[in-house]
Amino acid sequence: MKYIVEIKAFTIKSFKYRSKTIQVGASIGVASYPEDANSPEELLKLADKVIYDNK
């Protein structure tokens, strides 16, 4: 899961806009087939749950 850390680090950016600093980030939920779920719907549901559990 090393790539998840790299993706998250890439998505956390800040920039200046009209002399204010704006910070943009992303939340990532990961689920694997078939270890975590047996259908696309189950995978999305679990990945969404992981996002909120980790906040």
C-alpha cells in the first residue's frame, strides 16, 4: 500500500490566490477484490466506509 501514501502526498497541495493560501487535499478509501468484497458495489461501499473511518 506504499502507493497510497505517495498518492495522498501528491494530492496535498497549497497555492496562493489573491494573497491568500489555499490548501487542497483528498481522502482515499481502498478496498481490494476479492479479499475485501465480491462485487463492485461492495468494493465501493467498503472504500467509502474506510474514508470516513479514517477521518
